[in-house]
Amino acid sequence: MDHTTVKGASSAPAVGHDFGQLLDTYGQEFQVPDFTIKQIRDAIPAHCFDRSAIRGYSYVARDILLLALTFYLFHTYNTPTHIPSSLIRFGLWNIYGFVQGLFATGLWVIAHECGHQSFSTSKIVNDTTGWFLHSALLVPYFSWKISHGKHHKSTGHMERDMVFLPKTREIYASRMRRQLHEISEMTEEAPFVTALVLIGRQLIGWPLYLLQNNTGHNYHERQSEGRGKGKYNGPGGGVNHFNPSSPLYDAKDAKYIALSDLGLGLTAMVLYEVAQTYGWKNLFIWYIVPYLWVNHWLVAITFLQHTDPTIPHYGSETWTFARGAATTVDREFGFIGRSLFHGIIETHVLHHFVSTIPFYHADEATEAIKPVMGQHYRSQTEGGSMGFLKGLWRSSRWCQWVESSEGAKGLGKDIVFYRNRNGLGVKPLKMEKDTRQREKNRHKTIRL
């Protein structure tokens, strides 16, 4: 079993607290981080913070050129005149969709850089560029930027994180129509079911996140302006990335949500005109298939950055920004990850500590923070690109819900780790019937 690598020597228990024995899903003992953001930032060479619009636009130009060249080649030569076999042409158009999806994902990542203000020193340049790029990919730029910023401010927080927040034992039990104490007695999830969930997530995970905040927190009643009252994740719950009154946003954000919607509307109009002129079949081949590949890569990348058997999650009593930023994993995706995807897979840990560092300085900055993070720097590089893809299955099987460790004490019970019903790693806690209510009170109920 190729476990995620945790580097460095063991550190002393954080700030003098006795958290008890905390075990990740692999059974490795976990020490709570005690380094600070200042230590992280001080370790990074000053030039790594330098941003260049010219350099950023050179990557934009490269990615657009690759998209245009690929379209030209396939549109010109993948025709009955040059390739009589319809079967071969079909196969080549599938290759086209895959390749265009890679190049378009690169543009998505550049727009992501714009959202973090790491593209250039100018906020106007960043947001204008990001709006154009994301709108072209049917992403509501400002709406995503605001919610994504909240994800960065609360990564690993069990009540505030916005992306791939794990299910608590209580939520998992409710969805399985079981009592809390019955979870440890459940039989293995059929691999076929795991595969269906995985495929569904890769196909529609991104649209569902935008439409109903799937995988984000569900504590919207705590929204400071009262917008979350009666609202919840899921169909008809009123939580989405398109409505200015969504509890994901404050009143001051309304104009930005509207501008995001405008960008989507303009792109939709262009796509409609393309369909009317060249046919819906061509639009599907030229744009929709690559778009689905972009969504696949986005979900796969984000899922694996934040879901791993070694990752802890924190409650409000133990969470800090530094601890939350450390609940991420660097992985390896070879040439595609480092070149076409601009290193977003390989340097994500650094990105969560300092998101304004541009991607072309991220490798150097990552090496600089490793000694400070010690054992809390996580990476999964074994197997390269295939290892990355296998990680989708591994994390889906190993990481089904989170709960505290059996040996946790005091504040240690506020720190939770992934567990599963598949007989993999540390077994779930065994609960007696009379402990169910106490456990329910500790894991606050949220609407499913």
C-alpha cells in the first residue's frame, strides 16, 4: 500500500496540550502542528512573492494558442476527405476532446491565479483577466472567487470549510439509514457502488457545487446578515453561486454576482450562435466534450488535494489557519500537472499558506517551507500520473466519514480523521447504544 508521505522528524505536542493518542486512517500517530504562518512566510525567499503580468499573459497566450492550433488541425484534417473511416474520425474527435480539456484546464488554473491576485500586482488586471477566462469556461468568476476565498480562510474547519468537507459519522449514518452505533457493524461498501459514486462525482460534481453547494458546509444560518435562515445545501435549498441573495455572499457582493452571471450569459449567447450556425452536434464536439473534461480535472484535483487517509479536520476549539492550511496534499501528475496544469497539483500545500505566490515560483517556495512544516508536509508522488489517478479510488474507499480517535483526550476529541466501513486502516469507533445521544451532541446536527 503506497501511503501518503509525511516528512520530517516528530514534533513536540502543540502548545502544551495533551490531546491523547490521535491516529490517522493508516494508524499513524498524529501530532498537532505548532508552527506559525510567520515562520512559513519568513522561510520563503522574497523573490517568490514577485508577480509579473507579462509572464502571466505569456502563459495565457500559450494556452490559447494550443487550443486554437488543436482546433485548426482537427477541423481541417479530421474530415471524410482526409480520413474516410468514420470510426477513426470518431476516435480522433474523442482525442480532440481530451486534449482540448487539458489545455482549457490550464486556462482555468490561470483564472484561479487571478482570483488569488497572484497573476499580477494589479487587482483590475487580475479580475478582468480572470472574468474573461472563467466566463469563457462557464464559470461564474466573482461568485467562485468569493466562496473560494472563504474556503482558503477556513480550510480543514468542520463548520466553515467550503470544499470537500467530509461527512461526520452522524451524517453518514443518517444517509445510510443507520444508527450511530451500527456504523462499525456495517459490511463493506460494494466496489460497484464506490465506482458509481466516483463516476457521478467526476461527471456532475462541479455543476452540483455551483448549483447547490455540494461538499461545502451547511451552517448557513450563521451568516452574519441573516441570509442563511431557512436555507440549506441541496435542491431548492437556496444556496448557490448564481443568486446574489445566496447565504454564500453578503449584500456588498451583489454587483459581483450579477457581473459573474452576465459573463455566463454572454458566453451562452455565443455558444447558441455557434450551434445555430454550425449545428448542435459540432458545438457538442468542439466545446461541450472539452468542457466536461475540464470539470472532471477540476473535481479530481480538488478532491485529491483535500481528501486523504492522513488528513485531519478540526473543530472550532482546535482549528487555526496554519493547522487548516496543512490539511492539504501535494501530488504528482507529471508533464500534464507541471506544465499544462501549471503545477496546481504539485504545489497545493504552499498555495494554502500563501495564495498570492504565482505558480512559477511555487516549486521553490514549497522546498523552502518543508523544513518548517516537518512531518506535517504531505505528498503523494509514488506512481506519478498513474498514482494520481489511482488516488481517486483509494481516497474514495478509505475516506467515507470522519470521527475522533479512540485514544483522544480533551481537545483531542475536537480533531477528527477519516474512517470507513471497508475494513481499511483503523476501525471505526464501537459505540454502545447509550453513547449515541452524547455523540450526537458533540457532532452538531446539520440539515442533510
